Amino acid sequence: FPVTIGFVLKVNEYTLQQSLGIATRIPRYAVALKFPAVTVLTMLKDCIWQIGRTGTITPVGVLEPVVIGGVTVDRCSLYGVDEIERLGLGIGSRVHLARRGDVIPKIVAVETMGTAIPVPDSCPCCKSQLDVVGAYLKCTSALCPERHIQSLAYFVGKSGLDIKDLGESTVRLLVDSAMVRSPSDFFILTETSLVDVLGPVIGPKLFTAIGKRAECTAQAYRDWE
């Protein structure tokens, strides 16, 4: 259902609009005002360290499930070690949670302290040395299995080929089944092998989706030539 998160004040008189003009990209004759974000109280149950495709390790808070804005939230990004320290976050902390732009969950304040969150001194996946880049930790190994999975998931995800029904969990299953080792392996998967791993419903659907994306990519390349 639609939710009102603010309103816009605007000068309606066209002559006044023209005289006020535009500052770079923003009109001076209109201003958007947002209502304060709704916050709810919940508890930080745990912190897991998530490895991205570039090796950056991001702390993710595991929350006591809570409904905010009609959505049940049980996880949120903690952004970095500096944010954890700034807020004074700990395991067991009672925290105030909001959704930035009514979308992204974020801890905005801590009501009660908890036990200190342990910061890893090696990669949680491959145990390689970590580099400190500003407020972020980064795995130094290009062979980290989790980095590899995240890279493959990015390749076929919304920011890449955007193949329907091929999310991170499916990529992980295909890698664990030794069916995919590199990006090109997605395009030599057979329908039979996908059915064996994913079942008779998802397997054929994914095979068709990969085929359609491959044809679209090939056509785009032919058009470019």
C-alpha cells in the first residue's frame, strides 16, 4: 500500500518560478520535506562478517525480528568497524532501528550496551591476512572461495547479466556441485544437469533464462559489429 513519507512545497506562479530559477539541477521554486523516520526498538543478537567480491568484509547485524513500515526486518548492515565504535554497538544491545528512505534498515542509536563485537584478524572464509583500508577490512587473497562466489553472483545478478532465477544461493549450489567454476560455465550448463541439482521445476526455468540471456547478448554483439 502507498506510504506518505513527505511532501513537496512548490511555487505555482510560472513567472515567479522563472525569476527564482534553478540551482545546478535543483529548482529553487520547490523543496521536498520528509517526515522523520519511524524507529522501533529491537536487539542486536549477533554480528556476522560478510565477504564481498572485491574482498571487502562488511559487518552485518543479526537482529531480533521486528516489523517496521509493514516489513519484517531481521538483518541490517553495520557498515564498518568505525560505525560499530561510533554507536557503541555490542552483542545484546537494545537498539533503535529505522529504514533510510523507508527502504534500507539502519541502526540509528543504542539504548543499552552489550558485549563487545569481536573483530576478525583473518578472513572468515580462507583465513588469509586482512588489510585495513580506512574503516574497512579487506581479504588479501584473490583465491578466496567466498570472493569467487560473490564475483560469479555479481556477474549473473541485476548489475550484470540479470539472469532470472539465478541468485546467490543458486550460484553457491552450482559451485558446490562443481558445475560452475568460471563465468563462461553458466553457458554450457545442460538442462539435465540443472534438473539433477535444482529439481524438475527450477532446472528447466533456469536453463531457458540462461538461453534467452545468451541470445540477447549475442544479438547485441552482432548489432555492435
